[in-house]
Amino acid sequence: MDFAERLKRHADRLRAMRPARLAPTASIRIDLAAGPWSEGEPVERLARLCAACCEALRAEPLPAGAYDGHKGLSVDPGAGLSVGLDGGRVWARIAMDRQDGAAMAARLHQAAQRPTDARAGLELVDLSSLGVIDWRGTLARPQLARLVLLAPEWLPARPGADTGARPVLGLAMDYDQRILDAARAASFLALIDRGLREGVG
């Protein structure tokens, strides 16, 4: 079977993967100040971020929703969080029930031993241990948003600050701009930042 015949045979599958299925994606980023939430092993840091994300989703569940052009918008309050460890090589499903950082870290450790491809709700990809300090991705339908935790870096001191350079971790958010606008995306990131500063989880 030559190449042209193979293309014809798989035409329907190829059409389903066309760029037309990509969502019109915008990206926004905030810098999370390092602190108690970022101390310890990378999995412990990720667990605390997961807890803050779940808390933010309880206040604003839309980023965990799904959009299909034919079926419209659906928001499942129990959709939860899909976490990509090690740059997204291993995936874990985090339920929305409240749990402390130690319990969340234990769940992530277990996920690393039993990898899964099941991804639903809001995605959180951890690139913090891979040295990546910038990110801008594209979403595929029906996903509405993705969070990406970036590697620690040092930023210059703010004007008038008493201390020198400050450590931060970037948190990027790709979002479907048909459903979420920049203000709503930024306010969701602010909820996560506030949860981390208040020691959620």
C-alpha cells in the first residue's frame, strides 16, 4: 500500500486531528514567591500547589470545565485535577476532597508507581524540576485550561525593597479565550497564589 492509499484509508482520523480542533488559546503567567509552600522535595511542593488549585476550583470551577462546539459548555464541580508529574510523563488524578499536603504528596508518590493516561478537568503540568522557566502552549478541545509550574528563578529586588534578589516560581496558565478572558484567568491564578500564601494544604 503506497503513501497516498494510506492517507485515504486514515482520512477520517487525520481530519479529527486537524488544527481546527485546537482551541483559540491565550497564555498568562504570574510569579509565585518562594516560601513555606515551595520547601522540601519537588513532589511536596507540587502537593501543596495541588491543594491550592483544588481550593481555587471550589471557588471558581469553570477552568475544570469542558467545551465542545456541538454540545456546548459543561462544568462538572467534581471534575478535579489531573496532575502531570515529571513534565507530564506520569499522570495522577486528584479528587476535590480536602486533604493536607502530606496526604496529597503520598497520593502523588503512588501515582508515580502506577502511571495513568486518564486526564479530565483542569490539567497541572510540573516542569519545575526540569529547568524550564518559560511556557506558552496550545489547548485542544474540549479542554478549557492548563496550568504549568515552572522552575525556580531569581528576580531582581523590587524598587525600595529592603532585601536583594527574590526567588520565584512561574505559574503559567493556557486558557480557551472563547470561554475565559484574561481578567477571569488572572483572578483564578490570584486565588491559587492567595491559597499558597495562606498555607492551604
